[in-house]
Amino acid sequence: KKKMATLFGRRAVAQRTGTLTLAIGGSWWLGKHFAALEETKAPKKPGIYQSAGFDPSAVEDVSKILSNARSVNDLHELKAEAIRDQSTQREKAAEFKKAAQELARQAREAKRHEDAKTRDARRQHEEARSQYRSLLAKERTVAAQRLDQALKDGEEGLVAEHEKKLDAIRRETAEYEANLRRQIDAAYIKAKATWTARTERSSQDLKLSELKERGKATRDAAIEAIQESFSTLGNGVKTLLSDEKRCIALCAVCTAGALGIFAARHATRIAANYVQARLARPALVRETSRGYGIATTGLLPNALANLVSRVEFMTDIAVLSPHTRGGESGTRDAFATALLQGTAFEPNLEAQLLRVAASAANTRHHRAPFRHALLHGPPGTGKTMYAKRLAACAGMDYAIASGGDVAPLGRDAVTEIHKLFDWAATSPRGLLLLIDEAEAFARSRSLQPKLSEDARNALNAFLYRTGTPNSHVLVLFATNAPELFDQAVLDRIDDVVAFPYPALAERLRIIKYDLSQFSVLNDAHARNLLFEENDPHRAATANDQATDPDQAWSTPSLYERIFKGKRPIKLVQLDSTLQAQHLQRAAERTEGLSGREITKLVVAWRAAAYAADPLHSKLDPEIVEKITTLQIEQTKIKRKWYQEALLQDATLPTSFSSSSTTPDDTSDKVEDDKGPSLALS
């Protein structure tokens, strides 16, 4: 408003000055022009003025004076008048500014006055509340006195009426205080909102101007910094280009840095591939005994690497080999005990297994090429267990791979097979590689006319790595369908070992051995029932087990508790009514079952004993007979399902069949599987 008033005042002064200057200049020009005309023209005759009695001489004198006036003096007077008008406007602007300041002061005074009124109102309210409270206190005192008097006089009705009056007074007081508090809060909120709005309106312009100035300063600083940076960079580049030696040094440093980065990348990649090939376990390996990767990489001397790598076998099976010095018969007996401990094979099969194990141990000892072997037979007949025992007795590491893991790898199968054999070659003790379910990827190519290119390449890579005899890797193939193998794979197999279903004597040995693992052996009945006459465990004393049969637990060693996580196991007590003929009957009824299925049967006996009597856990003939019947029925159902699936696959067209076998092969396999099922029935 001040600026607009000043602007309008200056514009009005300018208009007035221009109008006055134009009027004076026009009058001077007209007077001079009329005077020239008067000098040139002849005197006129007396006109109407003389006849009317009016003397025009005064007017003529004035016109002459105006015509003879100097224009410079008039302009000076006009300029002085304009200066006076400007000073007048400045005085008015100063007065306007003083008036605005006076208004601001009055506003502050009004605020202080309002605050003073609010404080006075609060003080008056507090005084009124204190007076009212004192009055109420006096009234309560008087009422209490009256009540005491009424109680003394026995006026019970008056006491009740007085209590009602007191309650009414309390309610009125509470309502009055609540209303008064609401009024005070409303007045405070209204005054605060009014002052806040007034303050924000007055400070909005200042905030906007401050923001503009701050943004301008920031923008100017950024522009200046950018200009300075580009100027410095340009000067540096100009200086560098003007110096030939510096340019050559810069080019040399850049070239050396690029070469260093390139060399570091390739060296890192080569080192990573080397470390991965020697330390990382291949993707195809499911289980391995090489728990100490650094010790078995070949980086350490062979003696130290062998020592560290043997640590895992020290607690499981003693590493014995047929080339140990000493008595010939004692060495052979120790080797057979370590290899076949806890197993039940036919005598001919045991002799063949001992021959294969001795051959592998002697081959490793003399660093001769290994002979690959094929282990075929129904599932659960001990192929994987024998492979682990063979590796332990021959002093070799072992690794277990599955043939079904090759196909899902697709194009990477060839690379993973090469990684597997490269990793196996780094074992200082030699590696026994067991390929379980080998028919999954070593299937005959003539039986699979639509074999994928990836599967064919994987098989070719495997044939390439096993085509030459070597002293690093011993390959064992485990399968239950050897007739499906490719001819090239069969050509690389040197020994063929068949694992049939256990016979009656072997089944009885398996049952007795499994029972002895979780039974209480502190009485003669249990030892005579489970051990043969020439077995040293039969003559064991009662101190070998817990003395209390009701609280018999197997206690693992400290090493087994810490490193293997074993916990105490509740042992089963054999009932005195359980005789050898009951175990003989169970062995006869389990004809056609594999060793794994017989072990599961004995585990089912233990679980039934736990369920029948949790405290004593006794195994009696009734539990043995009942659980054996139930397990045999379940096994018959599983075999029936398997045969129905094979027959269904044989009846499907070749293009829609899920397997790659021909109908003749499938029918042969069904006929082979009929034996166990018929024996079970």
C-alpha cells in the first residue's frame, strides 16, 4: 500500500507539472504572436469596448508582459514547484510509514492487552474457584456439624436428606468446574488460533523472500563451482597436452593398468577353476568320505595327506589290507573280519567278495591299474554297504554318485562328469567311485533310438574317462537291471558280482545280528539265543551291559556324543519264552526278502515291544509272529504293485511308454521278479 501510494503521488505531480508547463508555454507563444501582429497591422477603430465603457488597457498590458516574459525563468519556477511537490510526497510517505508502524505497535499493544485480559480472567476464575471452594468447605463444615448434631439427637431422616443435599452440591460443583474448564479451553484455543493466523500472514512474505534469496545463492554457488571445475579441468588437460613426456607417461600407466586388470582377471579365473577342481565336491557326488578337503588335495606330502585323510575311518573300521606283514592266516582272517563284519552272505559270494577286495587292496598298494566291477542284484542286498567296506579295507576314499542325477543336468552333464573324474584323481589314496542306479544313464543306446543328444554326450564322456586303465579311480557299478547296460559300458567291467536274496541261514544270521544290536545281553538266555557256540560274545559276563534290565540303555562314547550326535538308546529285553525255533520260523517265512527288508522287520519288532510295554520293553513270541505276518503282507502288496506297473508299461505303445525297454526285456524282468513274490505267498 505504501508503494502504491507513493507511485500514485509521483504520477499526479508529474501530470500537474506537465500541464502547468504546457499552459505557460502556450500563453507565452500566443502573446508573442499577437504582439507581432499588432506591430504590423494598422490601429483599429474604437470597437464595442469603448462604446460599452470598458477599458481594455489593463488586459493588453498583461498580454504584453506575458509576451515579453522570458521562458527560462518560467521553467525554473516550474522546476522549483516540482521539487516542492516531491518533498511534499516524501513527507507524506514518511507519515504513511509512521502510521504503519503505529498500527503495528497498536496491534502488539492489543495482543498484550488481550493476554493481560486472559491472565486477569484466569486469575479471577481461580479467585472465584478458591472463594467457592472455601464457601463449600464452610458449608460442608456447617453441614457436618449439623449432621453430628442430628446424629446426637437421633434424627436419621435429616441425615439422609443432608447426604442428598451434599451429593447435589458435589454434582453441581463438578458440572460448574467442567463447564468453566471447557469455556477457558475454548477461549484459549480461539485466541491461539487467531494469533497464529495473524503471525503466519505477517511472516509469509518474509519466508518467501528468504526462500528466493536462498535458492538464488545456491544456484549461483553451483554455477560458480561448475565453472571452476571445468576451468581447472581444461587447464589440466591443456597443460598435459602441452607436455610430451607427461602424455607418454600417462599412456604407459593406462596401458599397464589395463594389462594388469586383464591378467588379474584371467589369473583369478584359472586359480578358481584349480581350487574348485581340487577342493569343491562335484555336483554328482551325493556322499563321500573325503571330509578333509585340503589334506586330500595333493598340496601336502603324501604321508601327511594320507594320515589326515584316514582320521574319519579310525572310529569306524580298522584299515586292514592283505599285504600286512605277519602270519598269512591271521592277516586273511583280520581282513575278512573287517570286510564282512555284521554281514550275512552265502559262502561262495563271501569268497568272491574277499577276492575282489584283496585285489583292490593289492592293486592300490602296488599302484597298479584298478579293475572295475559290476555289483548287480535286487535292492537292499548289501551292494552299497560292501562298496563302503571295500574302500575302508583297501585304504581308499569313496564317493557315491547316482545315475539318475546325470539326465537332469542336461548340457552340463559332460562338464560335471569331467569334474567328477578330475576331483577323484586328486585323492592321494585313490578313490572308489560307486555309481548307484547306473542303468539310468548307462542304458544301451540300441534300446533307446530317441536318446537325447545331451544324454548321448554324457555317456560318451563317461566312456572316454573310463576307457583307459588308471591307478586313481576304481569304478563300481550298482544296478538291479544289468541287462540294460550299454555294450561299451559292459566292456569296461572286469568283475561281475551277483548279490542274490539271502538264503535261510543268512536270513537267520541277519535276524540274530540285528537283535543283538538293541537287546539286553546281560543274561545267558539272550546270549545263547543270539550267538553261536564258538562266538566270543556268548561267554560275556553280565558286567558288559546294564545290571537292571528295566533300565537298560546303550551308552555311546564321548566321541560319538560330540561328533556324531548319538544319544542313549533304550534296549529291548528278550522274553524267556522267546526260543530259537521262533527265530527259525521267522527266517523261514521271510524267504524272498532282502537284507534291508529283514532289518526293517527286526526294527518293527523293537517298535512293537516299545509300544506294548514302554517300561520293560519285552519282546515275546506273540509280537514276533504278529509283526512278521503284517510285514510280509505289506511286502506282498508292494511287489504286486510293482508287477502291475511293469505289465502296464509292457502293454503301452513304444512312443507313449515311460521306459525305454522293449516288451521282451520287460517280460523277462517280470518273470525274474515273480520268484520272490511266489515265495512270499
